[in-house]
Amino acid sequence: MELHYHGLLEISELIRRREVASLEVTQALLARIERHEPRLNSILLLLAEQALDQARHADAEIAAGQWRGPLHGVPIGLKDLHWTKGLPTTAGMEILRDFRPAEDATVVTRLKQAGAVILAKLHMTEAAVLDHHPSLPRPSNPWNADYWTGVSSSGSGVATAAGFCFGATGTDTGGSIRMPSAANNLTGIKPTWGRVSRHGLIHLAESLDHIGPIARSAADAAAMLQAMAGPDPRDPSALDAPVPDYLAECGKNISGLTIGIDWAYATGGLDPEIGESLRRAVASFADLGARVKEISLPWDEEDIAATNGLFGAEALAAHLGMFPEQAERYGPRNRAMFQSHLRLDPARVAAGYQGRDRLKGKMQSAFGDVDLILLPGLGRLLPRWDEIEAMFDNLDATREILLRFNSPFNLTGLPTISLPAGFNTQGLPIGIQLVGPILAEPLLIRAGDAFQRATDFHTRHPALD
């Protein structure tokens, strides 16, 4: 296998043993980017010289016996809404094209301290919402350019799947780690809310925003999360709970684990191929020793609908001073969406927060008899771009089709892991996700890693060459 499709931990071990240099790996990825990026549009800012300098420094440290850990010398990408000192940080917005923060975001600082080579700032939808700004050509899915990339971490998904980096940061306010993971055959972890500091994040909706890794395997994502997670005095919402050894969960068995699935909720109205991917996953988990239990989830669509006013109010708060004052600099779909938020009834916003509290209570009760819950990664087979364009003009359809299995876990802050789980008849990826209670990341990683040791979906890559 060529260097670019090695796993993060595989390339890390080669670098640690000095069988390949970080500089050589970084140069190989830069050459691959030069060859393929013009048609994939996954990168907003390539940091070639900085990355080469970081790679040289990593090689020198490792040669001197100063190995920092599994990210040392490994090229990764950053979604372009984490502050990067002195460099443009746009959140995919034309209005922020000249914004150069005075410091790095905490997550960027931690990845640098872990020795990661920061290769690029990656493309994303405008303001982390639905659509890309018209001035920035949208990314192309490397599996098939006619199909969706997932949002809003679109560049993170495309760049990782295409072999431009070994992992990338993502953020998730309504599914934006999980949807690109499902669309690009990747593994993503949306951790518990507050598990990763959000200091230096350009927010979409502050009480819903999560930061996590997108990579090729559960083990690779665990290595990234290890570096990213932890308390932060600059973010009072960051959790004080100690960070466990996530990689220690890899290789463990899952005998005795109970996984719940509500077949009516998980498959109702969906394409049969999604149901088949779930049945395969259930069989795999059972073969691994887990108990799979049929359950009835205690929440419904009305519980989710009751929270609708919450997102709009928080999105407006994140754009104070920019919208509506500079509305003309927003793309047309986002401009219309933000304009609609201006008409929110305060009582509806209050009802949204009250509805979320009820939803949290219902979800907590769902884990009384199960350890994890199994769900699809998307609410439909991977759609074509023209289908997505039509959905974006019908927000009710967008919520029903794309957010059905995603936004509930932003509202409640519960952790999830997204896993490749097969391919449809067009050869396009199908994803699943596991959901756990608060701070269940170790259990999610253990289950995801066990699933990937028993399956090979995550080892398949798009054919670009």
C-alpha cells in the first residue's frame, strides 16, 4: 500500500521506528494534493512550508529519542473554523476572509504539542451550516463527484478519504462529524459535549457545538481524541473529568456488552439497503460476543421538533454584529435561513430549551438496560448533489432525512462513533453509528475497534489514480 492510504497509527509506527521520515511522508502527501486537489476542492489554505518545517522538526526530535506519542510527525488537517495564529480562519465565510486570530485554538495547540504536522486548513460549509459559500467551489466526494460529501466538515471528510491527510478535525452541531464520515467511508467520534475544549472555535450554536476527530479507523480516531480532549481553563464549559487512555480500549473484546436497537425507529421509511447494513452489523456484534437487544426508544419526532427554536436563536447569537448588518455577504441559502431566525418568537426559543431538558431525561432512561444504541449514519442512502440542493430549500425535509439520527445527540450532548458499514449497489458508502451515555467514549472506541477487526469496510478507499 502506498503511504497515503496507511492508517494513522500505521504511519506513526513507521515514523517512530524511523523506517520512513515524517518529511518523506509529508512530501508524498503534498505531491498527492498537487495531483488531485484541483478537482476535489477540499483545502482552503495549504500550509506546505509550515508542514515541511514541522516534519523536519519531528524527525529531529524522534532521532534524538524525544517521541511525543502517536501523532508525532503525522500529517493531519484542520477544519477552517479553529483559530490558527496569524493565519486566515474563515469558517467558510467570505465575511471572515481577512480574520487572522492572535492565538491558536486550544485544540490546535494540543495537536501541535502532540507533534502533529498541520498540513492544511480544510474546506467547510459557510458558517458550518448547510451550503457552501458561492465564492468557494464546493468539495467533491472522492468516491463519486456526483454525490454529496456530507456537511459541514466536508473538506475534512474528503481530504481524509482521498489520502491527503491521515485524519482531520471536525465539528458537529447537527451531524457534521457523522455525515461526512458516512458519506466518505470514514470513522468519526463526536465526543461528549465539553470533552474537547472549544476555546478558539468559531461557533455555530454554542450549546450544541462539539469538536472531534475524523479518521479511517476507530483506533486512529482514538489517538486523535487522546490529544484533543481534556479540561481547559480558557473554556469553562470544558469537562474537568480526567481523560482515560482511549487507545487502551483497542484490541479488547466486547463479550457481555449490550447493544440496543429500535428497529422501527432505525429503519422506518428508509431504503432496505440501510436496514441490511444494520442487520449485518448486528450479526457482527453478536459474533463478537455482544448481546443485541431489541428496544423501544423513549423519544419521538415530536420531542425533537419541540427543540427547533433553540438552534436558530443560538446561530443568531453566534453572528451578532455580522447578521443582519452584513447580510449581503452571506450566501443566498444561509442568508434566507438567518433571516427566518430573526422572526423567532421568544416563547418558542424558551420552549426549545425546555424541550431539550425533557429529551435529556428520556435519553438517559434509554440506557437503563443497554450499554450502547445502534443507529444508521444517515437517514437515507448517500444522496446526489441535485437531491441535496432540493433538500436545502426544504428545511423540514432536511431535518427529517439528514438530521433524524444526528441532531438528538447534539441536543443531549451524548457521545457517538460513526463507522463504515458497507456499500450500496452503486458502490457508495453506508455508515452506522453507535451512541453511548455521557463520557462513554472508551466503550464506543472498544466496540468500534472490535467491529473493525471483524470487518474490512474501513480499509477500502476511493480509486483516484
